[in-house]
Amino acid sequence: MELESTLDKEHIKLLELFANEINNTKRIEECLILKTLLLSNTVQIEDIKSNIKTVYGYLVSNETIDSCINNLNFKFVTENKMDN
């Protein structure tokens, strides 16, 4: 069975950015925030921090959470990266 793609070039680039820059196994926090948003459309930061403490055994700083939010909003991406 062959799947037909309905994604345009811009959407494919966006997915590639998520895969390469965000969901790239470097930080679990971004993955958990994104997963929570996809499942419930809202995220409580304290719930994310509590989940990480329970499951992974470490405390997440507010600075790390802020950085994750910036990354998820592509605040690190330049126009050159989007044009490639």
C-alpha cells in the first residue's frame, strides 16, 4: 500500500525542522511539551516538571522550560534556515 502525501514543500520543511532541531532526542522536555500539547491543547508547566521528576528523576529549571518553549516556537530559526 502506497501513501500519498498532501504536504506542500513548506510543510515538509517545517516537519524537517521539528525532526532535526526539536524532536532530535537531545532534550526530553521539548518532546513532552509537544506531546502534551498534541493530546490536550494545553500545557501546565508544573505538570511537565513533575512528570520529568517522577519518570526521569531530575528537576527541570524554569530556564530550561523557557528555552524549550522558545525552541518550540522556532525563536532560534533564522530566515536562512527556512529558505534552505
